[in-house]
Amino acid sequence: MSLFISTVAATCLATSALATSALAPAKDLPKPAEGVSLTVYSSADPAGFNPQQFIQQQRASGMDNVWGVPGYGVVKVVRKVAVPKGVGTLAFTDVAAWIDPTTVSFTDLDDPSTSVLEQNFQFDLVSPAKLMERYIGREITVAVTMGDGVSNVTGELLSANMGQLVLKTKDGVRIVPAGGQVQLGELPGGLLTKPTLMWKLASEKGGDHLVRTTYQTNGMTWRADYNIVIDGEDKTGSISAWVTLMNLSGASFPNAELKLVAGDVQKVESQPRITGRGARMEAMAMADAGGFQEKAFADFHLYTLPRRTDVAQNSTQQIALFPSVDGFKLKRELVFNFTADIGGMGQPMTDPDFFGNTQKGKPSIFVAFENKEANSLGMPMPAGKIRCYKMDDADGTLEFIGEDIIGHTPRNETVKVKLGQAFDVVGERTRTDFTVDNAARRMTETFKIEIRNQKAASQKVRVIERQYRWTNWKITSNNQPFTKVDSDNIAFDVVVNAEGKAEINYTVTYSW
């Protein structure tokens, strides 16, 4: 990592309350080793966030969208530097371009008496337009195309605007296009090739000290992806988990310690700004399957990679979240829920035509498993996308059978994944009777639900029925046993024979 020491005062002041020795480690903690530590926080919506969108935006417009990246990174750098004695300036030129200057802290680990007088972030990076602005009033030479040849025009630069240069030459004032080759002298002072952090320090001793800098940067995030291979009998599965890490911060972090934070960490976001910086996304690189080490941290979960890794700028990479797990138990469910979104009107719904007489549909397919140690799992699972596969016995290849999103799931909880809708199982729900007695404040409703199975094997099906007309209800007759799921729903579990059908009949009575 590069650095330089200067006694020149910085030009862009961003003094931070964090830039003090107050964040120095406690005396009983070991002194940190030199190197880079990177902690990445994500607020990505697993359903909507796709790193490929940033690739497409960059290709289409040449602009990145760093302020749209749902997450950020906290960078901690420990290194040995030459601290100037007395009052002097220390500068680091290897910081992220999208740093938040108000989050920067500086700590002298060898001399706690070193104090920070000023803290500055300089980002006036060199560009052709800025160079032209700095050369106004100075002599330059421009190669101008003349027919089939090129002529050099030398003169004092009076203006550089709208793609044209105005030069005062010995033959008078000339206007020439800015597209030709321009010969300049030395680089004007004050222009930088990299974003630079600068500190004005006061140190009684000075010398080579171990220092730590910490800051937040935009343009970093991560998401979790899970792949499950389900066995042919829908009883066991194998799972692998990956972290997709994206870095558009404008800096690379070689040989870095990497940590990820899972959980909803609150952060006050500033208003986004438009940026014209370009970014290029590299192809994903698969890492080994060693996995992260997880632990509870505050009210969140912290995942630490037990080895160092290179996090390149303008790139995505995939790292194993935890080692693959084989043979955990799961179960497949077919679920009908004709009335899932009906109800909650705040008064008894006595209109017989409110929901209609007949509904047809197909059951949703779910696979569910217990995230417990007893089931070979028990790892807190960050929010992410789960993709499921099955093997085709004809050729031994894995075929995709559906995907779903899970939220942050603690250990010992059930994970349920929706795969889609069954093809060969259909259902029809018919209201066969309805009566209402407003004087007695009572109404009854009777249903017949027919499930038809066209598969060559029997199917277990769950039918969930929401009692949507009023909060006070009672099942007064039924031909199949049911379970009361909650205050609004009941569930019938039936087995439908191969190429057969099953029928559910029940009556509900409401009173108010």
C-alpha cells in the first residue's frame, strides 16, 4: 500500500469526531497485526437484487450506480508508517473512491499521545478536462489535422470549452478542436491520480509507528445463495451455500480478512447523487468450500472467513458460506389455499355473491426442512435465494425444479421453499349451500372440495380453508378430520389415490 508524507496543508476539510484516539483498543487487548480487515454489510433484497444489473447498466451507459448498491463496507487498515515529529501531514493514497469521509478514524497504536488536528479527503482527480483548466494562461502545443497532414500549433491557452481550445499564438488568436494530441508540461500541483486521505497530526516523538485507519465506503454488498439437490423420493436433500460479494468501492483489498454481517442493521442513508464514474464487473470466481465461521454478534450474526482473500475492485466473487451438507431430512407438501387473501372486512360479510360459488386451481408445491443440528444443519441462514434441483435418472443430470426466497432464518427454525404449482393434481371448490338469518345474526355456508390426482402414485394434499366471513365461527359438520391452524384457518390433510379423487365436505356457521 502506498503512502506519502507532506507538510502541505490539505485543501478539502472533512473533520470527523471519529478521528481521535478514543477508538483505540483497550489496554488489555493484543495489538492488531498489520493488514487489511474488511466487514461488509448488506441490505439487499434477495428477490430484487441482482449483481448483473450493474453490469448491464455499465455496458449500456458507461456509468456505474454505486449509490444504488444495497450495502456498504467498513475498512480497517493497520500499517507501519513514518509519523512526522511535531506538526505535519500524513497521506494515504490507497483508499476507496466512495469513502464516507465523516466515518474516518485514525489511531496511533504505538503513541496514543499523537493527536489529529485536521482530517481531509481529497478527490480532485486528474482528468483531461481538469488538466486543460489548470493550463489556462500557460503555453501548450496541439497537433491539428491539416488535410492529409498534421500541423503543430503552439500558444497560450485562453479557453477550453465545448470541445474547442482557444490559443493565443504569435500569429494571433486561433480556435482549434480539442480532439487532437495535446502536449503539456509538468503536472500542475493539486491534482491527484488517486483519492487521498490526509491528516494533520501533532506528535511529540514521531518516527515509525503502527497506525490504524477505519472508514465506511459505499459500493459494497453481498447476498446469500443456496442450492438444494432433492432425492427421488422427496425425503432427503443436499445443500450448498454461497456468498456473492460485490465490490464497486473504487479500491482493491488484497490479502484481506473478510467478515460479513447478517441481520437488519439500521443505517441512516443520505440522499443518492448522480455519478459519472464507470465500473467494470469481472466474471465470478469460485472459491474453495471451506466456508465462513459464524457467531452471534450483538443482535446480529457475524460470518468470518478463516483465511485471507483478495477482494478486487469492480468485481464479483463467490465464496462458500458453509461446507456442503448431505442427507438432511426434508418433506414435500402439496397445498391448496383457495381463500388465502380473502377476509378482514371488519364486519360480517352476508353478501352471498361476495366470493362466488366455484373456484378452480392447482396446489402449490413446497419442500420444508428443520434447520437443526439433529438434522445435520443448525447454521443461521442469512436471507437469500434457494434453488432446488433433482436428478434425471435417464442421463444423471441435475434439472432445476424451482426457487424461492427466505428471510434471515435462525437455527432450530423451519425453512419452507415454494417450488411452483403441481401439474397433475387439480382442485375444485364449490359452495353448495348458503343461508343468512339477519334477525338471529347467524349464517351458514357449505362447501364441497374435490381433489383429483392424475399421477401414477398417491399424493398427500393439504387444503387450507380461511373462514373469511366473520371472526366468530364454528365447523358444524365435516366428512374429513381437520386441524385448526389459527383463529381464521383450518386445514384438511387428505391422501388422494393414484389416478383417483378425494372429496371434502364441511359446513361453517357464523354468528355475531
